Amino acid sequence: MEKRCSGILMHITSLPSHFGIGDLGPEAYRFADFLSETKQTYWQVLPLNPTSLISGNSPYASYSAFAGNTLLISPQLLNEMGLLPQQELQDFPRLPKDSVDYPAVIKHKEKLYHTAFAEFKNNISKFEGEYQQFCSDNSDWLTDFVSFMAFKTYFQDKDWGSWPAEIKNRQSVALREFQKKLADQIEYQKFLQFIFFRQWGNLRRYCNERGIQIIGDIPYYVNYDSAEVWTNPHLFKLTKSKRPEFVAGVPPDYFSSTGQLWGNPVYRWDKMKLNKYEWWIQRIKQTLKLYDIIRIDHFRGFLAYWEVPASEDTAINGRWVPVPGEDIFLRFKKVFPHLPILAEDLGVITDDVRDLMKKFNLPGMRILVFAFDESLPYNAYAPHNHIPECVVYTGTHDNNTVRGWFREETSPADKQRIFDYLGREVREEEIHWEFIRLAMMSVANTVIFPLQDVLGLDSKHRMNTPATLEGNWKWRLGSFPISSDIKEKLKRMTYLFRRERT
């Protein structure tokens, strides 16, 4: 991220498709073509790990930090592999185009996947070499994950802490018996992971061949109900009964007066240090199979994290617990000499976090919708205070769209500061392009825009509202095609401000 470049934030689930959710099929390639046509360098996505209804379909709350989200598998590409008949695609029910109905998507795509799996087993000789290579290359996590998912289905979706003691505690004899009993379900889960990584790998290569790099998220925490906590309980602060003793969150902030209680189990960094942070090393290696550049969400957790007793109802009564960040990153640097990491450094950031980022040359983030409060002249998010080693966003997936923010979240004084900064008054219909222009003009090497801001969409189209449980992660491009005028304007601005992909 040392050259002037720009890119678009657009999660895979938000792409158009005929199957109720964006996927890795033709529309993903079409979006890559749009990025190439407008001379963009980056496509930023949210985490690609499995999601669940119980966690509100958040990509930041997953059953695994290593596995892929199989809801993103493209039925059309399964058809091209010879695993799904055309009639199955034609018979797929009509689902909403502008949002994701997750229960309906899960129900109907699972039916297609089982059909494809049966065909896969009947024609295994066509794929056997590739399939066996995938299983071998991913053996360090795959066997545990597919067993975890098969067990969850068998135990009626209960969290692993509620499973029978011999399975919860991973007693070898019981594990082998259940794995034998659930062999077909386990093989089905392996098949889905094989297909996901095959389809994603092809899409990523397509992007890379056109000079487009993928930026992807790695959440700092993992879910309690995940394969990783089940297989590595000693690395997390759990009770003797293997329930969380403390959980993660953040203190009161911009988004919530009571803080945010995320509920993830917190790490035992003392235990992780004993084996040179091997679990995190493996996690980064796996993530680099997905992305070219990793954005670490909640980066400040590598210096200190907010720990809350599991019995609390809010995040208010927590405490900061120090983490040996420099030691961790020295280890990372030995394993990954050219560590491609972007630090999410939003919120309350202390000097030691800044020092760690500077020592390891990790760029941080600047959000334009945070720039225009009364501290404007000295506000780090304001364009005149940007530095080359940062990534500027109009907003992120956690923010309102620029247009929605301008309409609903700015005071008359905020608007006046914006007008003074721009040198003229602007209408709501113009504000998104003015913010894109401010970002493009910045000295920051990298600028990223959510697609909603490129299209000038309002607050009905935001992706997530932090500290809320309903209505998030559903937005899709649907009925908002990217017009030739928008493409030309973005391409022209990318050229004018010397951010063209070379």
C-alpha cells in the first residue's frame, strides 16, 4: 500500500444473483470487471468465514476462523462443473433481490448442495486428485471443523459446551465412534469446503490477473461456539466446565453508551506465548489463502483488550487487560517478512497502539464521516491531517452511508463546517461525490469507498448498525445497477488524482 491507489468495499453477499444471496459466480466476475474498467486496485470484502442465524448472520461471528462460508457457493458454477442439472437452477424459488432472506437461502441452497454432493460422489474420479490435495493441504483444521459441523447437526444445533461430556472433552474413542457414525455428513461438509475454496481461488486469480488485490477482514476474536474453541479450550479463559469465564467487548463509545458486549471468549495470551503464538500463525497463513492484504478488526486488542465477567449484562463493568503486542508481532515478522496487514485503529486508541503500528509499518484508517465535528482543524480524520501511510474511507460497513449520515446524523453546525471546508454549499444528492473527491485528493496512499457511497444510496442501504441485532448484513445491490455515468465518473476521478491501477 505504498502507491496511490483506490478501491471499493463490497461484500460478496451483497452482489446480485438468482439465488437470494451474492455468491462467487458470474456476478462476482462482473464486479471484478467493473473494478478493472474503472482502474481500481482493491476489492475489499468482509470476513468470508461461515455465518449463522443465531449470531444474526454477522460475518464477524463464525463457527470457524479457518473455514469458508459455503452460502457463497455459486450454483451456476456447480452446474458448469457438471454437479447440478440446469433444471435445478431454473426451479430455484424467487427470493428478494435487494436483501438476503437468510432462512430461505439456507433452506433452498442446502437442497442444491445435497444434490451436487450426490453427483460428486457418483463422479469422484473426475475430482479425486484435486479433492484429496485440498484435504491434505488443509488437514490442520479441516478434520476438526467438518466433525464440529456434523456434530452440531446431530446434536440439534446446540453449542459444543452442551454436547455429551465425552464429545465436549474430545475423548479419542468417542470422537472416532461419532466420526464413523456421521461419516457421510462429515464428507458432505468436506465437499462444501472444497467447493468454496475452489470457487474463491478461481475468482481471486481472476482479480489478481487484472491487477486487483483483495483486502479481507480477520476478526480479532472468535466465537465460543466454534471449532477453534472446541479444539483449543486451553487457549481461552474458560471455566472448569468449559464455559466462558470472561467475555470480550468495548467500553462505552461513539456507538453505545453502555459499550458493546460481544460475548466472545478472551484469549489466554500466556498460553499462546508458550508455543510461539502458533495458533495465530496458522490463522494468518490460512487467511492469506483468501486475501492479498489482511485488515485486522479491533487491532488494539493486540495491546490490551476489554475483559468483562461473563455474568454481566453490559460491557460497562469491564477492565483493560494488557497483551504482549510487540512480542507477538516480532514473531509474526519472522514468519511473514512482508506482513500485509492493515490495522483497524478506530475508537479509543492509546499511544502504545500507535507505537506498535509505527514499529511494524502497519497503516491505520481514517474515516471521513468522523472528520467534521467541532475539533475539525485538529481532527485526525480531516483530509488536511492525513498521512501517506493510512487508508481513507468515506465510511465503513459499520457506518451509515455518506448520504444517510448527512441527512440524519449531522447537526446544522456540522453541515456548516462541511460547507466551509468544501468552499460551497452542497445538496444531499451531491454529498457522496464530494466526499469521494476529498478522499481521492488526500495524501493517503490508499482510499476505499463502500459501493453504497459510489451509488449515492441513503441509510436504508447501510450494511450494519453496531449494537443492534436486527436488519444487519442483508443489503444487496439488487435493483441498483452501476450506470455507465457512474463508471465514467469514478474512472475519471481515479485518473485525475493519480490513483489509476498500473
